[in-house]
Amino acid sequence: MQEVIIEKLVHGGQGLGTLPDGKRVFVWGALPGEKVAVRIIKKKRSYMEAIAETVLEASPLRIAARESNYLATSPWQILPLDAENEFKKQIVNELFAQTHVALPEFTVTAAGDDWHYRGKMEYSFWGDEDGLHLALHNRGSHQKTIVRGSELALPALDAAARAILLELKKLAIRAGDLKTIIVRCSQNGQTSASLFVRPESFPKFPLPERVQGLRVYHSNPKSPASVPTKLLYEQGDVHLQDVLLDTRFTYDSDSFFQVNIPVFEVALARIKEHIDEADEIVDMYAGVGSIGLSVAPKKATLVELDPATAAMARLNANGSHIQAEVIETSTEKALDSIMSELPVIFDPPRAGLHDKVVGRTLETIPPQVIYLSCNPATQARDLAKLTQRYDITYFEGFNFFPHTPHIETLAVLRKRD
């Protein structure tokens, strides 16, 4: 155990301090200004990672976490929401300053409840003499904590997870045969789930009343990740529905769909408010079409790589009020869709934009670029390049995941004359 004074919070969520030997340390569960005793969990050549075991001098901002295992899912439970939003703004400003990109004055927006907001959760399993339990991995170790649910999850979601757990208990399933369960919940309480198991066959069990659909996947036991190797069976209807800006969307337990609908609707409204008056837009990481179909005036081109997700986007396009074409390929292979006359929307994964996408954008110069990012660090990197030809006309942060370090940022760019 070593004592550290925390200087600031950094991108990723840890507090930054300096160990007595001069090495920098990133500390979970600590706030700026605090003096903490830390347990080292990872050693690197130039830095270390640690967990605050004892708070020796507490910040006046510190509040009690709701969950004993809060570090597993929401390590900023120890902050009030207004302070959390201010720290997120500071971190975004620092990331963009590092890439020499000047941001306009902006706010960090939250909406809806800051607890029980998540429409998707993934739980692991634990078995002991009392039977099978839902569990979450502890940060910085291979151990798990038994849970009944999460303070972040919609109540219907956790009720569905527990109902499936009860059916598994009746079958006397070993925890070692199970990887994880992903449960999704719509705003009206519909739930569906995907269960990932190690055996290549798995017994069927009655679909709980709280769950309208279930997929059971064999997942390669040699891989720690819960990825589908083979669909063993499907029961009920795994499709869910939610409404975004008066447009109804269908998705399923495996689709990418935003987990905090109230905040997402605010972000969509902001995009729609700031998008140029063009009849058509291009949505380059379209998913099930949730952005493009919500904000397009009349027409949209939707680019999506995953076949199942592209099929869902077509279904949603057919039910929307606009004319839409879905192109099933990666954004890097659909560069011709980035054109000089049409506004383009980017909502890339955490890795940000591929160099080819940035290059094509700077070559064709669409009149407007709308960039919603789940990782402001890579967005800052990309905007450092795009601002060679574009001005940032609007910027806003969105707290999609209260009580976590995660922040999403929206940048509206207009080509420079």
C-alpha cells in the first residue's frame, strides 16, 4: 500500500497521481485533491494502475456509492451529477487542447433519470453451495461479485435477468457451462436476451413471463469473450421496439442500439436542428438506422457493415417516412457515398474514423459533417485533420452514461469558404 495525492481525473475515469518513487499512477475510486492509500493492480514501464483502498483525506465532492462493487460498472458513483458533468467537460477540453483543436464554448447535457436508465446489461454467472447467481467481474482482478442487478439498469431488465436465472437454476446448470447473458429492454418494458454458453448443446427451458424472446448461443470456450459461435436455438420474439423523434425502430438483443433513450433523443434533436437544409443525407455508420432515419429531411443513404444489422436498417427504413437506401458494407469500402453535395453523418466506433474516410472527406468536401463520437480522444484526433478545411460551428457533450466516465460528443462542421 502506498499513499498518493490525486491531481485530477483523466480520460478513462481514473484519478492521476505520483507515487513516492516518481512514477505516475492512475487510480480507480479516487477524486482530485484526495489523499488515498492505493493497491497496485497493474505495473507498466512508465506508469502504474491502482485502486484506492483507503481514503485518508476525502474531497468535499465525495458522496457514498450506491453499490459496493461500483467500480465494476460505474466508478463515478462517488460524484454528484453536476460535478460529474463538469469533470467530463474539463476532460474533453483537455483532449482537444492536446490536438490543438479550438472548441467553441459548450455544455454537457443530461436527460431523464441518472439511475435505472440502461436498456442493456451483460451479466456473468457465479456458482456456490447456494446455487447459481448473477455476477459482475471486479475491476482489477479475476474475481466476481454476486449481484441481483444494477442500479444503472432499467428495472424490467433486471427482473428479466433474474427470471432467466431462476429457470437455469431449475435445470441445475453449472456456472462453468455459462459465459454471460445480455439482456435488452425497451422503454415500455419489453425484454429479450442472448445467453452465451460453452457446451455445443444446451437444454431448452420455458421462456419466463417477463421475457418475450431468447437466443442461446454456443460460444467458443477457448475465448473469454462472449461472441456467437453457433446459434443453438431461439424462442419467442427477440425483437424490441422504441420510438425516436416520432420514428419507430425495431432492434433485437444483438443489435447495436443506444441504451439511454432520453439522452439519445436530445442528441438526435440537436443534430436535426443543426443539419443543413438538404433533401438527402449520408449516414456512414448507420447501425439499425437510428440516426439517419430520425434526422433526414426526405432521403438517406445508410451504410452498415453487419448483415443482420443492415437487414434491421432496411426494416426500419421501410417503416419510416423517408426514402432510404441501405448499403451493406464497411464505411471504408463505401467511400463513394461521401460526396461533395450531401451532408454526411459519422457515428463511428471508439477507434474513430479510418484514415481513408478522413482522406475521402477532405478530398470531396461535403458541405457539412456531423460527427457524434463515443470517444472524444479519437474524435479530437480526427477533427485535427478535418479542421484543415472545416470550421466547428457547434459542439456539445452528452452524458449517455451517468455515474461512469463515458461521454459522447457532437461536433457540427461546415466547410470553410
